Amino acid sequence: MRAVRVPKHGDPEHMTIGEVPAPAPGPDEVRVQVHATALNRADTFQRRGHYPPPDGASPILGLEMAGVVEETGDGVIDWHAGDRVFSLLAGGGYAEQVVVHKDLLMAMPPGLSMEEAAAIPEVFLTAYQALHWLGGVQRDHRVLIHAGASGVGTAAIQLAKEAGAHPYITASAPKHEVCRDLGAEATIDYESEDFAERIDSITDGAGVHIILDFIGAPYFHRNVAALTMDGRIIQLATLGGSTVEEVSLRDLMAKRVQLLTSTLRNRSLDYKIQLTQEFASDVLPKFVDGQLRPVIDSTYDWTEVADAHRRMENNENAGKIVLQIVS
């Protein structure tokens, strides 16, 4: 089969499409013909050599996909050739075929295209885990979502709204309209505004219950300032840096701040299965009736993968960047 190869770590132009061995499904696995995949920040880090795949995962880029079942392993009875499916992956999405554990697959909701389905798994499962499993989101909670126009950000806005919470976001000003259309109740321009001061004003000094943060060190002290008592910071990435200077434990204790960190890619198979199945049961039907929707910024043919990566690394996208896999 063909796949996007990274023969040399570094800039986007080092990626090429070439022949690699096709995967074969094990007893509890399914081989899927990939029709579409989507970009994630992790892909750009792996391409540069900074985020190796977990042990046993495919070295090929790509953390999600949508496609059609081609072959099933001996222990698979719930999926059949021709089924339209989509899934979270630990790797391998930038390829014509991928092998997935049977319990990680989700049936594509009617009415969604392959491109739309491919834009769901990584960001919606990440946002769902962060808000519900880690954040304990409840009705009327105030939620600050940094990078609100990112893939996870656009998913988190919708999921917070669906839970009856009040989502606020930070993003550059040109991306605010997208976030407001999804349900963001307040938008903060991180380039010209101090988000902690704005949160203090918006909430009349009460602060927010949950913060989803991808930036890290530069936001840490202001995140603490923006929290209410017993508030939670859910740290999902450290794009701005990982070392925080002069942390006062007394400041954290004064608000009983909870700092939770999480990654999804290297979670156990059982964890991912439980998360996927809960999401499929509780959330996936809401894509059918339009309560939730994948937000697609742009779609590229996979031969234009370098351009797609440049768009993400230049922070030009609002929502997901999708790759169409041509067979």
C-alpha cells in the first residue's frame, strides 16, 4: 500500500508518499481502507522527531481516520466488509489501509461524509475526556477553553454547551466568529487582552470552574488567577513551554486548585475502548440530529500533505484540516 513517509525528520517538504508493507489484521482487529484522515499537532511534532509513537503503534503519521472495512480478524463478529467506520488511532492514518482493534471502531453516523467523520475522533474524544472524565463538568459551570478555534477547542465549545456549561474561549480575533457560532459566550483575543483580567470582569470576580489549556508555562499563573475555588486546570499540551517559574504552592492551596494533566495517544487499549464506547453511546447520536458537528477548516488531497502541515504550523486554521486519501 501507499502511505505518507517521513524519511528525514524536519520540515514538511521532507514527507513523501511511497510504498510500505500493508498491515494484516490480528484475531480482534479490522483492516480498513482509509478514505480520509485529519491533522493533529502531534503529527507535526512526530514529523519533526519530537513525539515518537507509543510502543507497538504504527510509525506512520495519523491519529484518526474514516473508511470502509475490508477484512476482519477471526475473532470479529460485529463488523463486516463494506461497513463505513471511523476511529481514533495511535498511528497509521496517513495511509491507504490501517488495522484497528474492533472495539475502537465506530459506525459512521448517517448523513456524514468521510471527511466529516475523519474530523471527529481525536478532537472530540480528547475534549470529552477532558471535560467529563477529568473536569467533571456540570450544568452552569464556567469553562475557559484556550485555543478555542483549534480542533479540540471547537469540539470542547460544543460539548461544554451541550452539558449546560458556559464556554469562554481565547483565540486570535479573526477566529472569534467561528467560536461564537459554536456557542462560545465570551471570546478573548489573547494577542491584545489579558485573559485573566477579562475572566475576572466577565464573571464578576467569581472565576471559572474548568480551564482546558494547551499552552502551558506562559499561561499557568494567569490560569490560577482565573479559577474559582476548587477549580480545575486540565493540561493537554505545552505548546508555549513546560517550565513554570516561581510557582507558589500557597497560591494553589488558597483556591484548592486541581491540576490534572493528560495525553490520549499512549493510554491503554482498555482505556481507549471505554472512552470510545461511552462517547459512541452518549454523544455520537447528537451528530445525527445536528446538535454537534465537526468543524472543518480545509480539505487537502493527501499529495498536498506538506501544504496542510504548513497551514497548521502557521496557525492559520480554525477547526480541522482534513486529508483525502486517494486509492
